[in-house]
Amino acid sequence: MAEVELKVGDYVAAKKFGPLEHSFTGEVAKVYDNSVLVEIKEYDPADKTAVGDMNNRAVVRKSAAKITEKKVDKD
């Protein structure tokens, strides 16, 4: 099965890990070889402190990030 190519601007969902107790969604900010930097946009209110401590960003394995929707230009 071919892996979907993630690009900057893609919206992805990721499962909980580390200090996060719930899954979250966000926008890909940077793509690395095996992971992506995700700017966290939507998360469970119980994770507010953890998300703040992580500066609203998380590094997620490409295999663990699932595309939810493509970014739409609003011009």
C-alpha cells in the first residue's frame, strides 16, 4: 500500500501521545523524512496545559498522521 504524501498545509488527525491524553487535529507546518511538524488547531480542553507547554506544536510520525482535509485558499 502506497503511503500518502503529506504536504505543508494539509490538515491531519493524530492520536494521543506523551503529555496529551486525547487525539488532536492540526495543520502540517513542516515535513521531515519520517515525520511532520503539526501546528495543533483542535484538541480536547483537558489537554490545554499540555498543548500550551508544547507551544501548540507536535512532531508526529508520518505513519501516525491521517489527512482529514486539504487546506483551502481563502483569497
